[in-house]
Amino acid sequence: MKKISLLLLTAITLYSCGGGGGTDVETVLAGNDLAAIRTKRNEITAQQKALEMDIHKLDSVIAILDDSAKLPLVTTFEAKTENFDHYLELQGDVTTKQNVLIYPEIAGTLYRVYVKEGQKVSKGQLLASIDDGGLSSQLAQMKTQAALAKTTFDRQKRLWEQNIGSEIQYLEAKTAYESQESAVKQMQSQVAKSSIRAPFSGVIDDVIKDQGTVVSPGPGSEVFRIVNLSNMYIKVDVPESHLPNVTQGKNVQVYFPVTGDSVVTKVRQTGNFINPGNRSFTAEIPVPSHDGKIKPNLTAKVMINDYSNESAILIPQSIVSENAEGEQYVYLVAADSATSDAVAMKAVITTGKTQGDLVEVLSGIASGDGVIDEGARSVKDGQKVKILSVE
């Protein structure tokens, strides 16, 4: 090493003096002699090449003698415990139990339509009327007959209470009155069918039949579609393997790719039946209308929180390796007992759930351990390493 240092010092001295006993550069330039200037330049070029060769020799010897130059470069991070929430990702469509087509209950001409598309209606509100074909007139006549039957019954009742008349007359009057009252109620029910009313509060999504159209009960005679957006939900099929973890009350993150909206909700209900076709059960997840942008049949990405660990150790999946026995391992850093140098140490680990680029470590790493990140694929067990940075 002393010889190398002396050689380097001599080379630097020669270069700074312009090359031994030669004329210095300033003197040559002051003479304005082109031949002398070129000669001086050639001398300096030769000296430069000689110095470069000497430096290369010095670097070669330094590389042999300096052990630290061979150490692999790594970065490390400190393992810490943190909260870990794992989510089961599924896909479903928005639906609502209050999305129905309204059919007429009697045949007739659609006499009048009282609502239009997009109109909000209340439960029981009159939406349309159908020509009842004279049922209203029959009802009025039956009410008159019922009133007469009541009057007859009331008089017969008073006479019977005074022990006047026979019991059969009283019973006949009572039967006639009750029969007429029953007939009136039945006719009222028939007449009421000529009025189409909202079965629940919601929005008229579509007016299917126009005023004046002849309608009748049955398929093909839909008059309105009414939708209630206040009670929407997503129904997803959950694999049976997640049965113990996906339960009522679990937190859920819902993302709607089309609108870009996200909502946080909970599992409202889980099914009690395993579908033998796909080995899954259903989970019902309520979602708010979100200013009316969330609509039935909208595609949604559902992430159900099926596992949580408040003191989990998470590491990047990219640094985990696997040996021939199927064991997973990473490299930790430890101090050499003799030299205090950093040494890579293989640690066999047991992993748990994964989320994104991170994996949960169940055993093999403790909080506070230094884990090799960059350079983990290029080190060996027991090898000295040089740490560039610690996160």
C-alpha cells in the first residue's frame, strides 16, 4: 500500500509541474511558437495517458485489498405492527324491491292519466282512471236499495222489541239488510279497481299506456312503472369458504365504476342457503340513492371486510422467496458479533392474507426487525451487506 501511495503522489506532482524538467505551459504559450506549442501538447497528452494507466492499476489493487467494495448494496425497513383490514372483492348489480310494473285490475278504456314520467308520487295516490262501464251507476242504485233495506230493518227491529210482529219477519228484514250491505261493499271493491293507485311512494319511471287506450288485466297491459330509490341494495354471491367471515354487520366499501362514486355501508343480510350450482350464498348490501345518481341495475364493485388484525406485520410481496420445500422466506439484517458489520440472515416466515402489494406475516418476523427490501434477491444467508438506506 505504501508503494501505491508513493506512485500516486509522484504522478500528481509531475502533472502539476507540467511534466518534470520541461518548460511550463505559460512560457510556451508566451513564445507564440506553433511547433513548440504542439510539442508541449504531445508531452502533456503522453503524461495524461500514463496517469490514466497508473490510476487503473491503483483501482485494480484497491478492489483486491478493499473488502467493502464487494459487498452487495441493500436497503432495509423496520418491521412495525399496524392495523390490517382485508377485503373480499366481488361484483354485483344494484336492485330494489320496490321496482314494479302496475297492471289494471279490470278491462276498460284508460279514461284519464293523472301523472307523468319522473313525477314523485305518494302511496295510495291516484295515478289513472279506467272507464268502469256503468259500475258506478249500479253502485249508486245498490246504495239506495241498501238504505231502504236498512230503514225496513230498523222499523221491524223496533216492532220486534215491542213484541209486535213475528220473529220470522224480523229475521227476514235483518237478512235482507245485511245481504244488501254486503252487495254494496262488493260493488265498491269492483268500482275501486277502476282507479289505479300507487302501491308505494316513489317515482313514476315510465308511463307505458296513453290516455284512451283499452286495457285489461294480464301481461302486455302494463300502465306504469314505479320505482322507489330510497331502498336500494346490492345482492352478491359469496363463496361458501367465506361463510364464517361474511356476516351481518360487516363493513363494506362499494365503488360504482360508471359514476365514480363510492359509499361505505354494512352487510344487511346473508342467505341461509348454499347454492349447489356455484357453492355460494347471497349477501344483501344496502346502498343510498346518492343524490339520485345510483340507479337499479347499475354495476358495482363490492369489497367486504372479511378479516381484520389490529397488530399485523405487513411486508411487500416482492421480497418473499420460496425454497424447494415450499417454505417462504425473507432476509433480515443482523450485526456480526466480531466486526459489527451488517449481515443478511434468512428468516423462514408464515404468511396470511394479502391485500394489494402487501402480505401479512404471521410468524418469522417480529416488530423492530430490519427487513431487506431492495437487493433481497441478490444476497445469501450469512453474507455481509452494505446498507444504503433505512426506512
